[in-house]
Amino acid sequence: MDEMVDLMGGQAAGINFKGNPGVILISGLQGSGKTTFSGKLSLYLKEKKNQKVLLVACDVYRPAAIDQLSVVAESVGVEVYKEVDNKKPVEISKNAIEYAVNQKFDVVIIDTAGRLAVDEEMMAEIAAIKEAVTPSETLFVVDSMTGQDAVNTAKAFNERLNFDGVVLTKLDGDTRGGAALSIKYTVGKPIKFVSTGEKMDALDVFYPERMAQRILGMGDIVSLVEKAQEQFDEKEAKKLESKIRKNKFDFNDFLAQMNQIKKMGDLKSIMGMIPGMNKLTKDLDIDNSAFTKVEAIIFSMTPDERKNPEILNMNRKKRIALGCGKSINDVNMFIKQFDQMKKMMQMMSTGKGMGNAMQQMRMKR
Ligand SMILES: Nc1nc2c(ncn2[C@@H]2O[C@H](COP(=O)(O)OP(=O)(O)OP(=O)(O)O)[C@@H](O)[C@H]2O)c(=O)[nH]1
Ligand SMILES: [Mg+2]
């Protein structure tokens, strides 16, 4: 969790809206949410930072774009700068800043046109605007639902614009926000805001910790795998896999696995990373003490028993229970779980798939 917070940029990063006036340039693909975000940011700066904001309509291609920005501006109570017959965004933005200086605006937010995909024309235009107005802050807006594409787009925009930060929109959907991690990692720029709805107040300053919670809480198999990879030795893993295939997985292997898991951290949060598990474990009282009990049981076994789980008969189980001070019931339950786990692992490793294994488990109940 902490590592994940660090990965996403540690502390929340602010934006620089100071200047005479401060200029914020909004970039991003078509439909990513630039215009909506421009409105939200205006409201945020006006209400939370007490700034006099001017919104500038630089999307001169889509006929309705200027009207859309006007509607947005009106809903948050800020002024719009527009030049209906001017088709030159660079000129419009320069004029807008001149106007803002004269009218004593604190911050100018420039809403630009997006394209369906990264293309040279769009990049050249936004780069030209940037050069003309030297923004105090250049933001890149990206739809979190676009997944891996979001990362590629971010890379392309960053190479051209060297933006200061990222705005992740549409996080109110089912997306896990894994893009946040990847963008921070690939582009090295902080995520500054997240957008969580169409209403103007659905904007949040980005707090890496909350996002980490969201990702972990909703089950992020990617980070689980990454974490596991950090811990597991590949050679060991191969050996283990072949043991599982041959159904030779024994209590010694189990102990070794348990130690690996312990190294990964808190058991409950690990379980939470597995999709679907989060709901299951939420109300369960799982903690690392579950390990202690199991360890005690295995430690009471003879080396022979640890290597050959199948030799455990009633007498042996009784002796083990006595040895570790647990009830015979505890011992029986653990061995039953061990057997089930072993079967499941073998099923998965022989390619019958997770779904199949889950189904088998359900049928057992
Ligand atoms: N659910 C949800 N919808 C959003 C969010 N942000 C924007 N939208 C919607 O996404 C659509 C596109 O948003 P716009 O703000 O017009 O996107 P844009 O980047 O300005 O698009 P172009 O000007 O065409 O390039 C609109 O229907 C918005 O209402 C968000 O955080 N959550
Ligand atoms: Mg727009």
C-alpha cells in the first residue's frame, strides 16, 4: 500500500495558478472531459481559492463547442471569452489573456479542441498555443476508462507538451483507476485531479493514498502479481509448479509458501487484491495469527509426515493435536483445507482454469 502510494506520487501535488494572470492550458483527446473539467476547475478555483476566473473557448472546430463551454461557464458563474468568427486558437488565446489583464482576472483557463486520436495537426496546434501563452500550468485530461490507451496517449502528449500534471476523468464508472499507476510510472508526471461525475462539483484533488485504497480495495490483480513477483524466486516457483503438477505438494512446501506470503505483508490486504475476495474478506476476521495456528500444527508433524501428507491417519492426527496443544478438530480442519487447496492448485496448474476451480469449490459446500 505504501509503495503504491509512492508509485503514484506520494503527496498530493498542487497546481500553479499564480501569475498575471495565471494561465492553465487544458489538453487531451476528444471526449476525454476537457470542457467539463474546465468548468469544474473554474468552480474549484473560484470557491476554494477565491480566484476570478476567465474561461477561454479555443475549440473552434466543433460548431457547438463554444456554446457548450458557455453553458458550463454559466452554471459555475464565471465569464467566457469567445471569438465566434475567429478560427485561430493561438490568436484567440493571446487576445483572451490581454482581455484578462485589462479586466483584472486572476486565472485564465484555456479549453482546447480534442481529436479522436493523437495526430500531428492537433499536437502542433496545442504546442503553438502553449508557446504563445506560456501557461503556469499545462494539464493533460484523460479518460480513465480507456485503460492502456490512456498510458500511450499520455506519453504522446507529454513528449510534445511536457505537461505538468494529469487529470483522470470518469472515475465514477467501474474503472479501477489502474491507469493512474501506469501513467505516473510511465510518464513520471503527477496526477493532480480526478473527476468523478458530470456535475460541476464532482472534482477531487488527487490523493495518492485514496487511489491506492481504491485500487487495492477493488481488487487489483496486476499489483498483486507484481508484489508476488518481487518476493518469489523464479527458480523456486518453477520447482513448486512441477511439484503441484505431480501432486507432490507437501507440508514443507506449504510452510515455505506461507513464509513468502508473510513477507508480502498483511494477509487481509493481500486477499483484498484478489478480485472478488474483497467482499468475502471484509467481514472476516483474518489476521496473521491464522498462520501461527497452522504453523504450530505443521511443526508437530514428523519430517516424514510433512513430506507425505497421505500417511496422516487418525492416530497420527491425535498425536499432532496433543503435540501442538490444538484440538483434534483444528488438526482435521487444517488437513482438509490443505487437501482442498492442493486439489485446487493442481487443477489450476494443469490448465483447467480458475473458473473451473471456483466452481468445484462451490459444489463442495
Ligand atoms: N460520468 C462522467 N462523465 C464525464 C466526466 N467528465 C466528463 N464527462 C462526460 O463526458 C462527455 C465528454 O466530456 P467533454 O467535457 O465534453 O469532453 P471534451 O474533452 O471537452 O470533448 P471535446 O471537446 O469533444 O474534445 C460529456 O458527456 C461529459 O458529461 C466524469 O468525470 N464522469
Ligand atoms: Mg470540449
